[in-house]
Amino acid sequence: MLLRQKTVEDKWNNHDNKETQQRAFNVKLFNNELPTLEKLKDRFSKIYENDSCIRCNLEKEDQVYVLTCPKNLIDIHSCRNKLIKLLVNKTTTVACGDTCKNMCKTLEALKKLHIP
């Protein structure tokens, strides 16, 4: 019984830790505080001599370039489309009537945004 309780507690602690990490990332992203090479070079210039992207070495690694670098393994367009789909689904389940239809049209139009 005690072993089973410990396993359940470990699962919850692991879940809480992942959620905390995700929230911390979101706050840093929102406040433009992700530890990019641009930020690190600015803060620790004696350690970081170069702020070029370590993946492609073509551009300065700032918060936008981290997500848009052509050598990035994360497909930013796929992430954008998943976000839009999530927002449309949440909006449709919460709202109703003309307001919902207008909101859905607006969110669908976001797919046309240009992301470098």
C-alpha cells in the first residue's frame, strides 16, 4: 500500500514539475526573457563572445529567431496551426451565435499571417 501511494505521489509531482516548467517558459516568452544568445552575450560578455545562432550560424539568436531558424526542429507553422485550431475549438464550445461565428472567422484568418 505504501509503495503504491509513493508511486502515485511521484506521478503527481512529476506532472506538477512539468506544468511549472511550462508556466515558467510561457512567462519568459511573454516577457522576452528567454535565455537566448543575444541575452546571454549582453549579460555575460566575457563568457559569450558571439550571439550567432548555434544551429545555422547565419543570424543573431534572439527570441524570434530561436523559433524561426530554418534549422530548428520545431515546425513553427504547425505550432501556429495547432494553436489556431485549439482557439477555434475552445471558442466554439464556449460562445454561440454571431459573436462566435465572427470570432471563428477572425481566428481562421490568422492562418494567413506570415511567419518568417
